[in-house]
Amino acid sequence: DARVTQTPRHKVTEMGQEVTMRCQPILGHNTVFWYRQTMMQGLELLAYFRNRAPLDDSGMPKDRFSAEMPDATLATLKIQPSEPRDSAVYFCASGPPWGNTGELFFGEGSRLTVL
Amino acid sequence: AQKITQTQPGMFVQEKEAVTLDCTYDTSDPSYGLFWYKQPSSGEMIFLIYQGSYDQQNATEGRYSLNFQKARKSANLVISASQLGDSAMYFCAMREGLYSGAGSYQLTFGKGTKLSVIP
């Protein structure tokens, strides 16, 4: 059963620390998205990649957030330094090549708490 | 302007009854797709149903159907015969540029509706 895998599932850290979240997209999917979910803002797109190339990261605070895809099986989202306002659930989603309806498959999320 | 509007923050429905969750959207792109996702308390996002802007018929998937009214720009989700397991957050989402290839491939989400099914 193919699925998007995210680690860690839960992370509690202190303000100022570096946080790295990892995502393994479904094999064969060529688009990867990072979304952040909070009560106030709902689901916000942070960044997305197609064929490992970053296409849009306009939703991401550039001074502290960075997103990369070192290879087709791994996407990372890094926050350095972390702040309490970064506390949220971070979802990774992947999608098959263009030609499909555009459905995205989501991971189970990484719940981040910054104290 | 909001691209996806879900006006019902929360709804209650009696078990076995049908319920409609509202969604309106805003786009000038003629080719787009509309999606509904379910998020139970466990947190994962589960795809439910999809409707393309050029589809002639309303989409159906088991107990889920999408009431697509293109002129009104609405894409309401109808759940028939509600079950206790349907209690969850429901998100409407849109992808623009679906058939032109010019779209960004991203999904834009509404704020969600929390559905509670009462025994």
C-alpha cells in the first residue's frame, strides 16, 4: 500500500533550535508539496517541487525556512532558528505526473511544538 | 479574495441522515478541479471525491456525491446515510489550470467544516 511517509510524527523543541522534517513521497510521484496547518490559518502551501526542482516557495518565510529535495525519494523542510509561532502540523503531499486529475496524497503530518 | 469559501465552521447531523457541506470557489480559469478531503481526529488527510470543471455529470463515490453548480461556482459535498465515522473536518480544495498544464498543480484549501454525527 503506497503512502507518503513523514518523520518525525511529533517534535517538541525549544525556541532557537533547528528542526528538520523529512518526507518520502510515493514512488513514481514527481510533485511534492509542503503544507502547514494551524487553527488560525488553516492549510497553507509553503513550497512545492516538480521533478525535484523547486517551483514555488513564496509561502515560506525565507529567513528561517528552507526546503530541498536531495533526491527523488526524500524531501526536507528545515526551520532554523525555530520560533513558537512555527508550532503547527506540517504535511507533505505528493502527486503523480501531469495528466492525472491532480489529486494529492498526504502523509500523516509532523506535529511541531516550539516552546 | 478567498479562492475557496466554506461558510459552515461546524455542522451536526443525525446518524443515517444525509448532510450537505457547502463550498464556493472563485477562479477565472476555465479548467480547474475541485476536491474534497476528510481529516479525522487522527490528523491524516483523506481524499474523498473529485470534480473537473468540464465534467458533464456530478461526481459520486459511494456515499459521497458532489453537487457541482458551475454557474454559481459551488461544489457542495453531500454525504448520504451519515455514519459515526464520518465525524471529521472536511476540506474543499481547488486546483487551477488543470487541463492546460499551466497550473501550478497546487491545491488551495478552504478553512474546513467540522462535521459531528450524532447517534
